[in-house]
Amino acid sequence: MYIDHHHLLPGSAPSLRFGPATASRIDGLLVEAKGCVVGRQRGRSFVDINVDGAPQRVEFDRDADLGLLLANIKARGIPLHRDREVIAAVLGMGGVLILAIALAVWLRP
């Protein structure tokens, strides 16, 4: 079961659907973007565009549309990460933190 919690984050806007009606808004977001995360959720591809620390999700119905946006992101030189890479990094940092706490407890006098 998936619970969409992005709308609860401060400064977060509702998801955009990639299409002709939203193309200019997405281009405006890419001008200000600091980075992007690409992934797949509920059988649908998405790109989270990070603008000033607030993610803006763009969802895609077709993989061809995703390819167009990814080419645009790469052409602009915006850092692009995969959802799996971000999750692995967070889990890795959590593992190191737990290891450090366990070591501190074990070495205390």
C-alpha cells in the first residue's frame, strides 16, 4: 500500500502530469532546479525536481516522455540521481550511525 505524503511537506506542490499543458511550467522549474531524482512508483515513472529544497514531482504516463525530460535535464547540466541511489545513501548513513552508537556503547568504561 502506498501513501502519498509529499503534499504534507512544507512548500511542496501537488504532482504535475507531463504534457503539453504543463511543459512551460516544467521548463520554469528546470531553470531554478538544483538537482533531480528519477524513479518509479505505483507503476508510473516520476522525476522529483528539487527547487530550493522543496521537491516538485512530475509524473509520466509514457516512457518516451520521461526520455524527453531526462535529455533536457542532462543538456542543462542538472545533477540527476536515481531513487534507488538516494535510498541506498540514506540507509548507508543510518547503518554507519548505528555502528557508531554501538561502538560508543561497547567502548564506554
